[in-house]
Amino acid sequence: MRLSQFHLRTTKETPADAELASHKLMLRAGMIRKLASGLYSWSPLGLRVLRKVEAIVREEMNRAGAVELLLPTIQPRELWEETGRWEKFGGQLLKITDRKEQHYCYSPTAEEAITDFARQELSSYKQLPVNFYQIQTKFRDEIRPRFGVMRAREFLMKDAYSFHLDDASLVAEYENMKAAYTRIFTRLGLEFRAVQADSGAIGGDASQEFHVIADSGEDALAFSTASDYAANVEAAIAADPAPRPAASQAMHKVATPTQKTCDAVAELLGITLQQTVKSVAAVTAAGQFVLALVRGDHEVNDIKLGKLEGMADYRLANEAEIVAHLGAQPGFLGPVAPQQAIRVIADRDAAALADFVVGANENGFHLAGVNWGRDLPEPEVADIRNVVAGDRARDGGELKLARGIEVGHVFQLGRQYAQALKATVLDENGKAQVMAMGCYGIGVSRIVAAAIEQNHDEAGIIWPESMAPWQVVVCMINPKNDPAVTAAAQDLVTELQAKGLDVALDDRGLRPGSMFADIELIGIPHRVVVSERGLAAGTFEYRSRRASEAENLDREQLLARLG
Ligand code: ATP
Ligand code: MG
């Protein structure tokens, strides 16, 4: 590829409306152009990267035994009504009307379309298991499209759907897909983690997300140092705390006239935050008053609390409700001697405390030296807090926190879609059986942005080798149009290509400074400079994108380096 015949268009200016490094760099490198909110054109340069990602995904899906097909992006309303998702999918579903007033949607995902395909194509257990996949454009009318192709409205997804006679077969394919995803993200050269997800809304039995680790990621993750345990912070679970020590203090009231937070109380009393207990007042859907207690250094996790018996759709209590049940203002609340019967739920770590400090249910006062079972009844104990960095993991390791970008998702869907769409096959006994399904997504276009988040510096993008638009660019410095320089550069390109490398020749005739800045900005892993001076010395100037200095290498050294 000669860059003079390609279309490269880079800019020095940082685009004003881009926040993330990847968004800025994709615009500056000229990989994408915005057409409208959440809609991006991929330039020839951007498309080269997208196609490389796609190719790796396709190769590994094929290797894993999945078979590629292609479903329409425009899908009829009637099909989506069969699963109830025409309404349930909500605002993200783009609805379209044709000239005959027929209603359609633009596919945000394709469980309906693939299950329709499957119910027509599959009739016998002998055809199972089978895993169909496509690499196809999706549209989701995201509330806040942002960060360029990271959260776009139109994007490229690889979506796969497997069909099974029984659950054991589904579980086996789920594991097979997890292994395939691990190979895909490893080949892409990304630092990633498979993370336990909360499969709540979509339903189904088991699900894991694959996250690229990046500080700018939208998701907070916790992972263990002792195993591959990783989970969204919302779902992460720490080890049980050490057993509660014996009581050593008598309960006593302390004046805390202006101290309304655990921090302030701990400071006043000269104790650690870990000896204090924070009270969060809530009301259940059935109207029951609840006091949720966590240690002063912990935070209540809404999702965990909401999963407890009777706590679905709970809300925070208002001041009138608090005063009526506890007899004090927020800031001085606690579980000891409430005015009315209340439900007390203590986090495991709060329940493991002895001699702790908590609000006295009297304005301006706290109680110190409080002990469960002696000064108040034993509480209902549950895990209701967010994990924090440094928590002990259940596998004995330490929990660390990181941020991640979700690039893939695997689900055991079960039978809900097949049931709704009556997708059955005949089993060995000739009896119709509803098929079990798995689904497996990868955000192909998002991966491009995620890779940049993980790999960039002030000069621009640093592509992992497997995703780079070209692995090597041979830069020609030839102001005098010396035919020997041109010939040497072209020879080198041919030789490197023969070694299987993806190589471009920068023959645009730019001054070295601008040429090198472009090649760095667009993230090419290896740069080789051919110049008159180098030829005279019998060397090429080589620089790895990750190295700070260039080196002069002779032909053999260069070929060995790029081998
Ligand atoms: P998110 O939580 O980021 O919205 P999701 O849970 O809605 O993702 P899935 O329905 O599992 O995503 O879709 C499969 C994959 O498609 C995701 O793992 C992600 O990589 C990608 N994806 C989802 N929404 C977008 C989007 N708006 N722009 C780009 N990629 C997306
Ligand atoms: Mg989403």
C-alpha cells in the first residue's frame, strides 16, 4: 500500500467535544467522522483496524465451531411482539414504518430473528447443538451516545446464538465460548478480565462479561489476587469477617452536638472509622421501616440490599418517617431502642463488631461501647455493602479494584425465547422439546476504542500488533527524488510483505517531522526510514512505537527485528 494513493487525513487540533483519549485520537487520526449523534463514518484508515478486529473474531468463532450467517437489520414488529419485547425493550428500540404503514425495528440484538430462523431450520435433535453467529450492524437509541464509537447508536457487533436439546449441552457451549473469547482478546493484545455479571434484567441463569481494563472504563470491577475471580463491584462479594470479639465496654452515651457523620464522630472520640456504624433508613414497598447498618468506612450496596426478602423496590425513608420511628434527626440514628418496631439489617462486618459507636436516636448524642445481643437484639445479617480495595476475597486473596470497558458478554439464556417463539425440535423419542439457548456478544467497534484507551501516549495511538492498520510503515525521505532511494524503499516493502507483514510505504513526500508525527499518531508499531544518508551508510533507521529512540540497523538486523 502506498500512502500517496491512500486517504490519510490527520489533524493536530484536539476536538473540543471529545472527552476520552480514544475518541480524541480516533478523530485526530482521521479514523472516524461524525455524521450525526452516535453515528460515525469509518474512514479507510479506521476501517482497516475494524476489519482486523473482525477477522480475528471470525477466525476464533469458526475455530470454536460456530457457523456464520447474516440476519436482516430491519425486523418486523410482529416477531418482536411474540416475545413481548416490542414494548419491553423501551426507548433504545428504533421503530420504523414503511410506505404500507407496516411497523419494523432496527435490530438492537437478534434473539427474535435467530430464533425465528431456528424454528424454521431446526426440526431434529440430530441438528443440535449448533451455534450461529453474525457480524452485523446494530442500532440502539442510547440515551447518551458518547465517547465516539465506544457508546454509539449504530455499532458493529458479533452476536452468536447457540441451540441445545438439554442444559448440559448449553453449559458446555457456554464454556466453549468463554474459551473462544479468551483467545480473541488475547490475540487482540488486550489486558482483559472475565467478570461475573448480574444477569437480572435479561433473565437467564449464568452470565459473564469480558472487560478491557482501562481507567476510563464505565464499570467498576473487583478482582482477586489469588484466583481469576472478578466481578462488577455491584455484585462482588468479600470473605466473611473474622468472628466478633467479646464485649469489653459498657454502653454509654456521648455528646456529639454537631457530629452528624461517622467521620466526625470518630474524630471527636479519637477512634477509627471501623469502630463506628452507619445507619441508612429505608421503607419497603409494603411500608415497613428498615434500618440498614454498615460499618462507618463502608457504603450500602443498593442492588444487594434490594435482593433481600421483602426489599425489592425499597426507597430511602423521609425525615418524618425517620422521626416517627426513631425519635431523632438524621445524623443521630441507630438501632438501639427505636420508638416503634423496625427491621434491622446489619452488614456482615457491622454485625461482627463489638464495642461500636452508633447514633443514640437522640439529637446531639451517640452511643459508644454498644454490643449486639446485650444492648440490642442480634440483627438480621446479610452482605449489603460494596466491596472496597483491600478486602479479603473468599478465595483467600485480596480484592483489588479496577475500571473496565465491557467488550463482550456471554449468557446462558435458557428457554425463554424458544418458548415464546415455539422453537422446538423432536427428541430421540419423537417428542417436541423447546430448545435451550445461549447468546454471546462482542462489541467489535467498541473494541477499537477500548484498545486505544489501553494503548496510547501523548504522541497518539499505540496499536497492539494484531489490530494495527499496518504493522510496518516504510518512510521514504527523498527530497531530491533519488531513484535509488525509491527503489530501495520499494524493495524493502516487497521483502517485508514476503515475510507476511502488513506494510505501507509512506511516499507522500512530506517533511520528516510531519511524516513521523502522522505515523506515530496513527499508532504504527514499527517505523523504518529509508534515506539517502542511510543508504550511503548501509543502514535503515528503525523505531518501535514503544521505544523512545530510533536505531540504525543494517538490512539483516532489521529483518531479524521485524521477524
Ligand atoms: P452496555 O452495558 O455497555 O450498554 P450492554 O450490556 O447493553 O452494554 P450487550 O447487549 O451485552 O451490551 O451487547 C453486547 C456487546 O455490544 C457489549 O458487550 C458491548 O461491547 C457492545 N455494545 C453494547 N452497546 C453498545 C454501544 N452503544 N456502542 C458500542 N458497542 C456497544
Ligand atoms: Mg446497553
